[in-house]
Amino acid sequence: MSNQSAAELKKASGISPESHSLSGVRILVYILLLAALGVAIWIMYRNHEKAAAAKAKVANALAGRPVPVQVIAAGRHPMPIYLTALGTVTPNMTVTVRARVSGQLLPVRFTEGQIVQQGQTILEIDPRPYKAALDQAKGTLAHDQALLENAQSEYKRYQALYDAGVVSKEAYDASKASLGQYQGAIASDKAAIENAQLQLDWCSVKAPITGKIGLRLVDPGNLVSANTTDLVIINQLEPIAVYFTLPENQLPEVLHKLATDNRIVVEAFDRSNTQKLTTGRLLTADNQIDTTTGTAKLKAVFDNRDGVLFPNQFINVHLVMENRPNALVVPSTAIQTGVNGNFVWTVAKDKTGKTIASMQPVTIDMAEGENTILESGPQAGARVVVDGAERLRPGQIVTVSEAQAQMQQGNGDKRQEEQQ
């Protein structure tokens, strides 16, 4: 075929030399892109292999290195079982002191915040007007007593004259009535004196209860009105009350124990629920359930001789329902959860003298605050891990921080002594 014939054939097919060269360039570009992609994938794969190898190398290095942990010994000791609630400290009695007479307030006789005794004079109203009223009533009594004596003398004379037939019955009766009027006046005068004396006594405002006195509400020199002006508030803090609520489904158990025992121990803990403040007893439960919350209000009483409870303080209440005499107890921080259930890490020395960690399955009875009671688990005295368990695996070599472990054990013993 001649060159002219080939050119005519390409022209007839519609393919020009220029479009043919462009198709070859595209194919070359695609090949280069695929090669670059393959190289990138290979580099990423090699980097991943290197990272995995480095990670495995580090893991192998760490596997042979002891892991530091903190431990505490599992123990068997009496353990209280209690219901928990949030309580509010309330004064056992609160009295808002008011004046029972009106007048000017004199300088107070107390220091704000001090403990006052029942019957102690704490405030005084200017007594001069009331002393004058008392003197006036006494004067009226003296005047009427003189008139009574004169009426008694006249009555005796009229009685003698009436018996002798000298005076009429009307004059005798008038003398007798006059005597009765003065006797009634004397009785009224004595009542007025008692009232004036009472008003004078009320000028000395006395503490109605023994308790801690608050900040004064009125300054000396002010005029106060009877039965309307609040002067100061006294709260009885020894004993002191704590109000708290429990769900209605727990109320029957509490009422049954209260009826049979009559002394349910109540422990007060701080807001963090870690430090025990004091111990009291359950006094009673309210006579109805709050329908809006489904809870019942209960009242506990504490001696509070050390003053650790203060009005309106929020505390955590532990209502002790029973005591387990020989419970197997571990710290709640030692409990771990895996695919096969709950377990704890225990540490013990092997034949070579190394301290090895191992998994010990446990069955939980109940959790009580920072402690957990176990139905089954490690033997009493076995050391369980309370910190550092996240890096452990079976057979892992560990080092025990003895100082911190002893400190935790000491705190546990202290809590046990308090519970006992």
C-alpha cells in the first residue's frame, strides 16, 4: 500500500495522527499514576510494619520490667450494712426571741455566738415606765386599803346600832354594800399590781432555752414593740437533729427495725462521704409519705457535744441496719470487670522470689461506700491491687509500694475500729 493510500485510509476512518499521539500520552500518564500509588502503598505498609515492630519491641521490653502497684490486704472483720441518704442538720429547738413589752432597748447582755443558759437575762427593755406603773398600782392599793378599813369600822358601828334598833335596815345594808365595794377594789388593785409586776419582769428578756445565740437583729437604743420585733434567734445545738428522706420501699424495713430495736444507729459523714463526723440514733419517721417524691422523712438525733454538726449543714447519713460479724471485705477500687465477670488482681511471690500478679475471680455481695463485701474471692490476708491494675496481665512481675500500702492498710484498720 502506498503512502498516499494509507493517508487516504486514515482520513476515511476519521483518525488523525494528532489524536493517536494524545491517546498514547494518556496511557503513559495512567501508568505513572498507578506506579506512584503502588509505591505509596508499599511505603505505608513498610512504615506500619516498622511501627508494629517497634511497638512489639517496647511491649516485650516492658513485659520483662516490673510494674509498680499499690496493694492492701483483704480482711475479715465486722462490717455494717446501712442505708444511705442526704441529710440536713437542723436545730433540735429554735426560738425567735421577741420582747413582750414595748420600750427602748438597753445594752445587750450577751456576746453574739455564745452559749446561753435557760433563764439567763440576755436583753433588757427600759423598765422605768413599768416601775412607775407598779408604784402607781401600789399607791392605789394603799388608798383603797385605807378606805376599806374605814368602811369596816362604819359597818361594825352600823351593825351594833342596827342590833340596838337605832338605825334602819336600809342604812345597815348600805354600809354593808360599801364594805363589799372596797373589798372588790382591793382585789382589783392586787391584780393590777401583779400585772404591773409582770410587765416590769418582762423588761428583762430571758433565754427560753439553752442554746447558741445568733447575731442580734436590733441594736441597743431602738424602740421595740411588744410581740412584733424580732430581737435574736437561739438554736439548741446539744442535742441536734438531722432530717433526711428514704424511698418508700425502704420504709417498712426501717419501721420494723425501729419497732423491735428502738435504737437504730445513724452515722453522719461529711459531704465527700469519706470522713465520719459523729454517731447518733434514729428518733422517728414522719406520719406520711410525700406523694410528689415517693419518699418518707425521718429524724435522727445526735448529742453533738463536740459541735461538729451545725444548722443547715448538708451531710451524708448512714442508717445502720445490721452488722456482718465476719465479712470478707476488699476496697471497692480493687474490683475489676472483665469478659468473664468480676475479679481482683492479687500479688504473691513465686518460687524464684519474684512478686507475680494473678487474676482472682470474685463474687460481690454488696458495696458499702469505699468497701465491697465479697461472697467468695481471695483468702483473708491476701494482698489485692488497689492502684496500677491497668498495666497488669497474668504472670506480670510487680513491685509493691510498701509505704503507701501500709498507709492504706492503716486507714482501713482505723475504719474497722470505728465500725466496731
